[in-house]
Amino acid sequence: MRGISNERSNDHLIGKLEGQMEFMQQQIAALAPAIETSRKESSDGRARIYGELEAVRAEIQSSKAELLALKETINAHKSTIAMVNIWKERLIGMIVMLAALSSAVGAAVALLWKWLLAKLGLLW
């Protein structure tokens, strides 16, 4: 009797395990499309990121080339820029000198008028 009971127990356990395995296979089958979709989205995302990265790299190379061209242009025109700076300094000096000279002339004219008015007796 014990042999039959053990066989039934074993059959029952095997049946339970088979049921659990079928349930797990169904879960795996249900998850497979989601996993495949996720894998494809990841692959597409990586491809997009790599594409953007290449675009950024190309833009950096272009910017470097423009910067080097600008540097060469500035180096080629350094003497001209230096001359412009020299003339700018000279112009500022001339403006200051002109302001001082006009102040002196104005003071001299005022002094002359004061002296003339004093000689004529019109000054109090």
C-alpha cells in the first residue's frame, strides 16, 4: 500500500512540476516579444546616439578648422593692427593736447578782455 501511495505522491509532484514548467514557459513566451522590442529599441537608441556623436565630432573638427583659419588671418594682419593701435594712441594724444591748447587760448582771451576792460575803466 505504501508503494502505491508513494507512486501517487510522485505522480502528483511530477504533475505539479509539469504544471509549473508550463506556466513558466507561458510567462517566458509572453515576455519574449517585450524583450525583443526592448532590445530593438536599445539598438535603435545606440545607433541614434552614435549618429549624434559623429555629428558633434564633425562639428568640432569644423570649428577647429575655422579657428585655425581665423588665427592665421590675425597673424597675417598683426602689423596692420599694430599700426592702427599706434595711430589710435597718437590721436588720443592729439585730442588731449588740443583740449589743453584750447583751454590755454580761452584763458588768454579772457585775461586779455579783463585787461582791456580794466584799461578802459569799465571794470568795477
